Amino acid sequence: MPEEKPYTMKTVGRRTSAESGSFADFDVMQRTITALRRNAKFAVRGVYRFRTHEEADQWMMDQLTRP
């Protein structure tokens, strides 16, 4: 049997700061969404049943884009 070569790892990129991709980024995005929605709820509460995933996706898109 031929000898097995050990696996090697390659570094593709590095983060530029410790905050990159962290909760700080999420916090900024969440505050922006809240400001745009003006405290409106994303979807009315309750249990929803859909026949297809497409129907559910359309309903969710309608809820997210409603005034």
C-alpha cells in the first residue's frame, strides 16, 4: 500500500479586527431594522400552517415588507 500523506491546512484569509462578524455587527443591524420598522411587529402572533414551502415563504415576505 502507498504511504498516506498527512493532511495539511491552508489559511485562506484573516479577520481584520476582533469585532468583525461578532455580536457588535449584529447589534448594529438589529438597531437599524428596529428603527426602520418603528416598533412594528414582523409578523402577527399565532400558529400558521401552509401547504407548501413556497406559500410559507411568500407569506413571510409579505409580512416583512408590509407597511
